[in-house]
Amino acid sequence: MREEWINRIAIAWSNRTRQRQLRNVLDQYGSALEAVARHPDMISRDAIEHARRELDFIEKHRIQLYYYKDDNYPYRLAQCTDAPIVLYAKGDMDINPKRVVSIVGTRMPSERGKDWCKQFVLDLTTQVPDVTIVSGLAYGIDVVAHRAAIDTGVPTIIIPAHGLDRIYPAAHRNVAVEALNNGGIVTEYTTGTEPERYNFVARNRIIAGMADAVVIVESKTKGGSLITAQMAQDYSRDVFALPGRFNDNNSTGCNDLIKMQRAQLITSAEDLTHAMQWQTESKQPAQTVMVELLHDLTDLQRQLWEKLSVTEDGWHVNQLVMELQLPYNEVAAELMMMELNGLVKGLPGGVWRRVER
């Protein structure tokens, strides 16, 4: 297995801008070793040596590895065709938490923006304590979101634009260290990778892809936050933006997102939980689903019904696909039929919940 991991790391490292194409090749051959054997020009000798050193570093520092074909890979991110082949992680975290909200924004926020972000995280975690906050540790809104999560005791995951042998910016090292105790750091970059400008754009797709919802807190007309919002929209994630005054330079990007209907207007945590249907629902007296509907369920629909009976919070469609080991299209089609019959309900972000009648 060590040689397989060396080849996985070498492929991902030497072809970072071609993750989508490489995934097609890996899917075809089933393993990195076989892919390299068939296509030796995929990687160089230097890449193999780099991967060997990287694996030594990983083993020494107890870094977790995630491969895009493995069951423990972040299932939300796995939906994205350009998701990294390999992820490196450090910390005490659930890489597949129940609910994930990514929060990003300007690096030079106003006091209003910072205060709103802190209050938003506090209110959100009060309403849905099982939420995880994701951001990029950058100056401004990113670090405010991480710090707010740490202070309220909920997990936070940092997505940096470099390897795990450094922290950038260095001024936020204490936040990163604290995050390791309840959350962690996840990156696609190997050691020695500098926080170059183009790495920040690439890492934004992980911030967007790992989330159920992305919240933009203050953004100018151009910037990384708007790139993240676009990526989130491409991945069919729910995007929310905090509005501002029309002449506030820090809010022009958010206002434009809302105006062009590329983001939902948000002013409170309740706006998000309501839109995502995460709010606590009043318990109604238990009623059984109509007997004739249950009687007419197909074998697969009955399996889905039983899976959805385990939790009131629902299951993501990809979780159901992995649990049942069936094609995505087949599972999605059966869920749609069950929804038409009033047995299940599709929620934002690809989550499905059983309907009690």
C-alpha cells in the first residue's frame, strides 16, 4: 500500500492543475500503480522522490491522508469533478460532519462586518450545535470566523493555500493550533509549497466544495470571496451574502451577488437555518405513513426508507449511494419517486429526510 500511496501523491503533486483529467485516468485503471505502469509519462523520477519524502513526513507527523476514491474522503467534495486527488489533514476532526458552513469575506472588514460575523457564528451554533465552520485562515473575515467557532466550542476546519509544514499568515498560528483541538487543517498541498497567489484561488474550490452553504461577509467588487461564491454556485451549494449600504466599498461585491440572484440575502443566522431547513422543528404526535404506500415500495425504496429512519436529520444522497453500493442515478431516481409520493423530502445541499405522516 505504501507504493500505491507514493504514486498517488506523485500524480497529484506533479499534475496539480489537471486533477479532473487525472481522475478519469485513475478511474479507468483502478489504482495509481497501474495507471503509472500504463502511462509512465504521467510522473517523473523527481515526483516519485518527492512523494517518498512526503510520505516519510506524513508518517512522522501523523498526518491523515484522504484519497478521492476512498469512503472516508469528504463526500461533499467528492461530488466536485475537480476535487483534489489527495488531501492531507491534521487535527481532531470529523472530515464528514453533519452540517458545514463556509464563511469567507474581505481581508479588510469593517467593525460592523467583524461584529456581524462573530454574532452570526454564535447564533448559528446555538441553533444548530452540530455545525462545522470552514474558512481559509486569511486576514479579515476568515480568521474572525475561525476564532468565533473556537470561542463557541464548535469545530472549525482551516483550508490553507500551502503545505502542512507552515502556517500563513504566521500571525494566525495560535488560531491554527487551537483549531487542531476541535477541528483541523485540510490541504491538497505537499510540504514545501509556498502560499503563492494562484494557490489561494485553487484552494477556494475546497472551501466551496466541502460546504453545504457558503456565506460571504463583506466583499469588494473583485476578490477571492466572489471566486468562492462562483465555485459554490457551480457546485450547486447554497450561497448567502450579507448586504450593505449602496455606497459602501466593502459591500459592493455582496450587493452585486444579491442583485444578480447569485446569492440569497442574509442578515441573521436564522435566515440561513430557515433557508437550509435546519431550524428545530416542533415535535408533532407520531403518525404512521399510509399502509398502502409502504406496501407498494420497491425493494430499493424500502432500503432507503429504513436508512432514512435512523436519523431525523436526514442523509446526503452520496452517503446513501455509498451505503447501498448502488449507482447515483438509480438512488436519486428512487428518492424522487418517493418524494412524489410524499414519503421523503429533498432538502438543500442534496440531503434527504423521511416525512412523518
